[in-house]
Amino acid sequence: MTPQWPASPPSRREFLAATAGWMTIVANPSLSVAAPDPNAPKLRAAILGHTGRGDYGHGMDVAFNDRPDLEVVAVADPDPAGRAKAAARTKAPRHYADYRELLENEKPQLASLAPRHSDQHHAMGLAALQAGAHIYSEKPFTTTLAEADELLALAAQKKLRIAVAHQMRLAPNVVHLQQSLAAGLLGDLLEIRAHGKQDARAGGEDLIVLGTHLFDLLRLFAGDPVSCSARILQGGRDITPADAREVRDRVGLVAGDEVMAQFAFANGVHGTFTSRAKLREHVGHWGLEIIGTKGTARLNANIPPHIFILKSTGWKSDGRTDEWRPLETDPALKLPAAAQGFAAANARVVDDLLQSIRDRREPACSGHNAMRAIEMVHATYHAALTGRSIPLPLITRTHPLAAP
């Protein structure tokens, strides 16, 4: 079953008990979470997309292809040319201009919310849940916490499952890193430093588009944060609500071109998120630096991610030498080509989603976890706009940059 951590990092005993079901993934990283029952009926699956308006993010259109446990029955896309191409890619026998018509006619049991533009996810998700479909959604999950709350409440009411495409959570080497940390690889966890891509999207856009991946991993390793403080700058000055803007990917309001956020976790664990274009060359790859009492690890975010361990000589009179070396036991070093890339990453999330439906549990990449990642984004804005530490979870569920 999926590990469910307490607010504080798990003990070694808690970790090993919770991850017993994941040992197959660690030992055989190209395999599914669990093999489907060949005698079980296939679930009817549909893809909801919008060419020219978010399109189809990161393989979300073909995540259900060629599976023994799913039958892709239809695709919806209001753009005629894009719809025809999507139908060919997904091998869907029927296609619709209106996703509501698809849901009414086809009654799928599983739906992919495929657009990168997350301002469409709420309406699509409500319609899919009301039609009785489980959901696999592109991230960011929603544009506000209120939207996420409504989807999660409806899913709970209807006993349906929601998974969100935070694929790195189920990467074999991330699962392995969890196990290694719990077994004492770095000693006691002290601090996690996260850096966004810090590219042309540096600042608020990086915070929501890439930051949600990193916040999901921060929570995976450190548990739920209890407070946030932050500073967000626009052109060198502190932001105000007047700096709110929409961006091309329609992921909700963003602000600022520099973000510096700090999160307090249980047991004194400290977390940070930084996105500043001027740091890009110095920091390099986006990801996490995990610091413990006995060492430091680096997770370079990617599909698949890559794990490194810091080897240092320690300080001497003539300085010191630091070297980042691949984690020798990293399963990603031995991944076959078929187990790399978005196709394999999405397959792991879908595998776990389908197993969660069978087991009547929450999936690992759950809508709840995705909501918590967005909550960390919104807490960053609340802290920056008020100039004070903000307790978590948030009481206010509207977007902090939206007009009152």
C-alpha cells in the first residue's frame, strides 16, 4: 500500500512497515506497482483535451494507451484538427467536440484531464466526477485551493480516486532514496533546499509550474510544513497585489520575478524554495539538496530524476574539495530505455491509481497531495504580501493575489 507519513519524518521502523509493498518497484524499477488481474474487465477510459488551449501535457493524452486493464473509448477536443490528431494518437474510436457530451454518452470510468492550462481542470474534473469517473490530472491540479477542495470533497462523496501528474514521487530512485534516508543514509534530516528552474519563468511562474513538483517532494521527505515566511520581488521591490498577472499556461495568478520562501517542518526540519534567474548558472539543475547530520544528497529533478551524494574532504588549511557523485545504489543508473521518460513515469502513476481503486485507498500521487503543494505556493504569496509568518494549513482558500 502507499506510504502515509505523519507530519514529522518517519522513523526507520515506520518507513519499513509503510513501504513493504513498494519493494517490487525498488528491486525491479521497470515493473508496475502491481500486475493487473487478467480476468478483470477493462475500465472504460477517456481523454479530455483542448488543442490550442493547454493542448495535452507531458504524455497525458497517451497515458492510457496499450494497457491490458484499460479501454480508451473516446477523446474530447473542441478543435477539429487537433481532435482528429488526438484520436489517432490515443487510438480512440470516437471523438467529441464537447467533453460533457463525451461523459454523458460514453460514461467512462476513468478520465485524463490533459490540458496544461489548469484553469480548465476544475470544470472538467467536476463533470468527470459527476459522471462517475476516476481522474488522472495534469498538474498544477487547480488554480485555487477552493477548487481543489471542491473536487476532493466530491471525489470522497462518490468514492472516486484522483491522481495528479507529480510523477517523480513514484520514480524508482525516489522511492529508493526514501528508503535509504529512513535507513540512515544522511543521519537525521536537518534541511531541504529547493531551487526552481530559474529560467525565463523565474519567480512566480516558476513557483507554480515547477515548484509544485518540488513542494510535493519536500512533503514526501519532511512531512507537512507548519508555517511559511517569504519575500517575493518584482524588479527589485516587494510585490503588491497590483503585480498579479496571468501567464501563457493559465495556471492562475502569479507575481514576482524573484521568490525566496522558507518553511518550518516538525522536529526542527527547515525547508526553502528559491527562484531567481540570477542564480541559474550558479545553482545549475533544478531540484532539491537534502542535508542531514551525516551527509548531503542532491536530487536533480527530471524524468527520471538523478540522485547524487556529496563527497567532501572537509576543511583544511589549503581549503577543501567537494565532489558530487551518483548514488551508487540508485536504480535509475540501471533503468532500461523502456522505463525512462514520460511514458514510463505516467504508467507508474496510472498503475498505482488503478491499484488504489482496487484497494480502496488514496493513490500515492493523490489529489490531496497535489492540493497541499498548491497550498505551499499560496502560503508563499500570503507570507510575502503580509510580511509575516503564515501558519499552515491555510484557512483562506481563495487565491492570495485575487481581488477581495
